[in-house]
Amino acid sequence: AQKVTQAQTEISVVEKEDVTLDCVYETRDTTYYLFWYKQPPSGELVFLIRRNSFDEQNEISGRYSWNFQKSTSSFNFTITASQVVDSAVYFCALSEAHTGANNLFFGTGTRLTVIP
Amino acid sequence: DVKVTQSSRYLVKRTGEKVFLECVQDMDHENMFWYRQDPGLGLRLIYFSYDVKMKEKGDIPEGYSVSREKKERFSLILESASTNQTSMYLCAHRREGTGELFFGEGSRLTVL
């Protein structure tokens, strides 16, 4: 079974619209970590955020915000007032404490296209 | 700036050839990883290494081997390349403590 599910394969929005990228995870560990990575056209994955399972506070960083809800096993990512530079593939990932956090399970990614 | 350098951005090889993909990091991190990325499948872990000369299989190690002779260098080896190994290969190393991975730009391998 997929440990990380990103149901949205592709999303297109017009510049300045808000957009939410969904991520649902599955784990039996009580201690785990969730990540979001951005992969622009250049190909290099860029780290955006890491959350541990004990910290359910939502986080905001500029136009980016993350909503972590353990009750629904979700870690959704919202971009406010999207810009063309946000166009990329976004990956959600999970690592579990019982593996020593040595393996990140990645979702299949969501390709976001921001139309000018 | 954290730097992960992968030796080749684009490679074209023939079936049966031996392929070396090299990765060098400049952060003195112990943990290094090789992933492959395929459309619709996301990133899948091939091998990782947590120290010099130490290696562990990931989710899809078949057809691959690795070498870690020096801390900063982690090589992925395809002993006999096959067409189903056509893919984007991503190297990463992990910051101790926070667990975040730093990735290279990737090596796109085409096996004909």
C-alpha cells in the first residue's frame, strides 16, 4: 500500500489564485516526520518543510502554509497568491522512526502549473 | 550553500554496458542515498549508505550496486544496463538531526 498519496496528479491555476496540494499518509509509527519538496524544471529537489508527528501546529512561511491534521492523516500544502515561479512538481514524503528515518517514502508528486 | 554534485546530467548507454553514476557531497554528512524517479511512481530508494563502506538496500536494489569508499562520494553502479533502467537518478545526503535531504540535480540515463 502507498504510504504517501498525492491524489492530484496535475493542477493548473491562474496567477494570483490560491492553490492547495493534498497529501495523505499512512503509518503505524507514533513518531514520524513529514516533508514537502519542490522540484522545479531544473530537476533539483528543494526542501520546503519538515514536521514531526508531535507538532500539529500549522506553519506559515510567506505565501506558503501547511496544515497538518493527524486525525485525517493529512499534511496539505497551500500556496497563496500563486506566481509563475511556483510552477513545479511538489512531493510530499514520510519517514518513520522505526527505520531510523533512513528512508523517505515519497508520494507520486503533483505537477503545478501557474498560468500568467 | 549545500552542494551535491552528480557527475553527469545526461547519459546514453547501450544494453549490457556498465554504468557508473557518481555523487559527491561537501557537507561531511554520513548518510547518502540513491533514488530513481519515474513518471507516476515518484521517487524510489535504490540504496543508501550510513558510513564509509557501509550500505543498505532500499526498496528497489535489483540490478544495482553501490560503492562508498570515501565519506563524500557515493557511486551507483549498473553492472549490465537494461532498458528498464532508463530513468532519472537522484543522489541525496541527509542532514543529521533534522533529517532533511539535500538532492543533486539528477542524472538522466537512457539505455538503448
